[in-house]
Amino acid sequence: MVSLKIKDDMAEQKKYHMAIWSKALSIALFFLTMLIFLPLIYHFGVALQPATKHAVDGVVTIQSADFSQRKTLSLEGNWSFFWQQLLEPDQVKASIQTSSLIKGSGGWQSERYDLDYDAIGFATYHLDVVLQQGARNLALRIPQIESAYRLYIDSEFMTSAGVVADTESAAKPGYHTTIVKIPDGLKTFSITLQVSNYHSSWGGLWAPIILGDTDSLHTINRDKVALSMFILGALLISIIHSLIQFFLRPADNIPLVFACICLLLFLREFTIEHMSFALSALSGGFVLITKLNFLSFYAGIPTALYFFHSCYSRVFHPKFCSMLYSVCVVFAAFILFFPTRYFGASADIFQIIALLVMLYILQRMWVAVRTKERGAGVMMIGSLIAFAFTVNDMLNMNSMITTGRFFSLGIIGFIMCQSFVTISRFDNFINKNASLTDKLKERNADLVLMSELLETKVEQRTMQLKLANKELKALANNDPLTNTLNRHGLQQHIQAAFERYRRSQEPFSIVLIDYDHFKDINDTYGHDVGDIVLLTGADLIKRGIREQDKLARWGGEEFLILLPDTTLDGALAIGLKLKDAINAKPIGQPTGVTVSVTGGVAQASHNDTFETLFKRADDALYKGKQGGRNSILS
């Protein structure tokens, strides 16, 4: 027996060490995987970013040295701009006196300009390009332009998107990002861009046109598409994996909510500039891309909040979350039912709401970490990664920084953290099942032993059943936490007090005591401290009442005291004494939680039932609560 016990102990110790090493290895691999993202961030945030070349008075001169470090240049600076004019290339020089200057990015209604250009309208951009050496394998990368354009190099038409017109009825929006080859040998050429916008809150060139080596431009586009395909694959796998989890455990809706988040991000990826070709060819592609872009953002924020709320419901505020859900639903409905030209104002407001929601989630996750909720630490890391990249994209979209869009990479980091937590949850379920299996084996062994020693075991079980029935009877009348009577246990004493009152007019009273702000104690210090508060309070009440008095835990933090042979004045005095005793003792050392109680007192009268007697005590308690708490009233 001793040898067998030693072997079991050694096996348990080996199992424990294996678990420690497995967790350490998992954490190391997790952080190693996260480090792999650093080269990706550098590649897409720094290496692929073009150098900047500023035009002066509508002319930009390109030196050979400009391509020494980067093979691509963004054509920023001052372009010639003809507001409310759609000029052909051969009309530009004759109309140059009517032109103004505008930046090559940021749209035409930017606050940077002295002139007030409305978002709705049409205009012509023009830039003269002077090359130190003749063009050789050069091209232009055309970004998404709001909301229709026609592009000319010199007098030759090159590409377009939508239908450019000087009236809304004739115009048609469209997205078309493309790479336009510049004829070889040119030393000077002009870019003429006709733009009309009647379908967006932003008009004109928001991202700059990129000049560079044709192969480099195609390589950059290929890399960005490859990254998006990788992200789409990861999101699709996460959707399928989460739906399988939900199918296996339909009572747990967290995997379904996470699948919805991944689906929204999956659809949003197709609205990114280099992926919009997948939707641009569809009828109404511009409206579809724009609405999908906004809707995935407006719906993604509340869905993410609901996901965290579902995972850690004890630390989130249901009413506050419900308010945020309602606000986001209104914004999402606005996107569904209103034209795209009105989306701009809602975006400025919703970005503020999104930041508030993200800060609220981070603050609540910090509380979850402090209260040691399962998986909260890893989820906190994932939240920080996702939110940091979200803020980066919001700042980049508002031209405050030029780091590029990284939200999708942030989501991959978040998915990794969430997957770690999900696998940990299932691992916990597996361990519990293994533990239950071990216990089942032990019980089966006991049954075999019982079959061998049936008569002795039957007698032993009979005695145990008697003891168990006795304990069950006690449990039926007692509260297990405070070791006081419960409602059922106090009823027989209340009935006896009424019988004595009707038979011999012996007075009796009741005192109903309720802890003040007990929920705040639970939320702040945890339910364990809350239990200590109730237990300590029950002990103080027991010490302060007579042997014939009866104490019962009536509800969560409510106690009812039956005082036989006691008038209303006597009951008030006892109630005040108990209140002062509870107030005087900080409960739950070393936490030291100071608590207070409010009570209501009532004396039985001739026509009373227990319900009417209790109602008077409850009304008095409510009056004390309304009057500031920490009082005993009748």
C-alpha cells in the first residue's frame, strides 16, 4: 500500500511538472509568434511607403536622386486646380488664369484652403511633371477618388472610374484603382484629372497619386493583396472554427458572437483600396463598397463590446452597454437607409463614440485582470493590440499620421489571443471531464467493494442515510452561509407567535434589516468579502438578541428578527443597538470593509396577518433607505 501511494505521488508530481513546462513553452511560442508581426509591420508601414515629392505652383521636377532610396514617389504639394470646370488637356493652358492651387491629397473641401469648396461639385486637377531623364518603365498608381474621375497623360485618355459630369443626374460614381503606364522616352508630361462628386461626403484626391517604377508598383500592390488574402484566410478559418464550437455547445453564444466579428472584418477587408476590385465590378459597386465600409465599422464596435460583455459579464455594466448598443444601432440604420453623400458627418461623431467604447472595454478588462477572471490577462493583451492598430488607422484616415493601415494585422493578433483563451477554456473542460472520469472510476470501485460486503455496507448506508436525512432536515430550515434560520425555518416560529398573541395577547414584533450598498461591496471587493460581511453581521446580531428571539436570513442581504414578548419601542431599541454594533466593526480584516444597515420595525396588531405585518416593516425599511440609509424606523 505504501509503495502504491509513493508511485501515485510520483505520477502526480510528474504530471504537475509537465503541465508547468507545457504552459511555459506555450507562452514562449505565443510571444515568438507575436514577434513575427514586427517585420510585417515594418514592411507594410515603412518599406512600402513611397517617398514624398512636393509640386510647386502646379509643376514637379523629378531628379534621378529622388529614386535613390525609394522606387516610388507620392506626388504631393500644390497642383493647379480648376473649381467647377471640367477641362480637357488642351483647354488647361488657356484657362490657367482661373486656376487656384490645391494639395495633391486630402480632398478639395479640406480646412487647409482659404477658398470654401463644397464636397459636392466638380473640378479639374492638373500637374506638369518634368523628368531629369526620359521616362523609362515609369507608371502612375491611381488611388480611390471620390467619386468619379477621368485621367489624361498629356492629351491621351488613360483611365476612368464612374461617369464624370457637371450635373448630378448625368454623373455616376465608381471606384477604380489602377496602374497607368507612362510612355517611355517622355521628359515632360502633364497629368490632367477631371473629378466630379455627387455621392460622397468627401470630394477629390484623398490619397496622393504615386509615381514610380512599374514593376515596383505592381510588387507593392501584389504584397498588399497577398496580405489581405492571408488575413481573409485567417478570418475565414476563425469563422468556421467558432461556428463549429457554437454547434457543439449551442448554450454558449460567445463563439457565435466572435464569428460575427470575424465576418464583419472579412467583409470590411474587401473595401480596402487594393481589394475593392472584387466589388467594383458589381452593379452599384461604389454604393456597396461605401456602405459596407461604414456598416462593418458601425456594427463591429457594438459587436466587439457585446463579445467582451458576454465573456466577462460580471465586470461590465449592463445598462451602460445597452445604451451604447442602442446608439450604434441608430448609426448602423443611418448607413443602411440614407444616401452615401451624408455619411461624412456621422463618421466624425462615431469615431469619438468608438474611442469611448474602446477605452471603456480596456478599463473593464483591467478590472477583470485585477479580479483574476479566467483568461482576462491574455484578452487584455489582445485588446491592446487590436485597439492600438484601430487608433492608428483612425489617425491615418484623418491624415494625422502616415503609417498606413494596420487594423487587419491587429485583428490577427487579437484572434491569436482569443484562440488562446478559447483553447484554455476547452482545456479546462477536458480536465474537468478527466477529473469526473477519475471520480467515476473510484465510485465504480466502491460499488464493487459494496457488492462484496453487502450486508455490512447496507447497514452502514442505512445509518448514513439517517444522518443525511437529519442534515437535510436541518438544511431545509437553515441558511448554509450564516448558520441562521431561513424563511422556511422561521415560519413555524412566526405561526406560534401569532397563536400566542391571539390566545393570551402576548405582544411580539419583527425587525427587518438590510445592508446598505451591498452590491457595491460585492462589485468592489468580490463576492467572498460579501459573504464575510453577511456572516460577520449574522454573528453580531446573534450576540445582540435574547435566547428566545429568532434570526433568519430572509433574502440576499436581508435579515428578519422575530422578537417574542416585545413591544414596538423595545424592538426599536434592539434594532438601533444592532445597527450600532454592525457599524462599529470593520468587517473582513485585513480588507476592513465598513458597512451600515437600514431597518424597519413593526409590532403585531389584532387584525394582522404575517403579510400585513411584514409589509409595515418593509415600508419602514424603504422609508429609511429613502431618507439616507443607516437608520432603524417604524
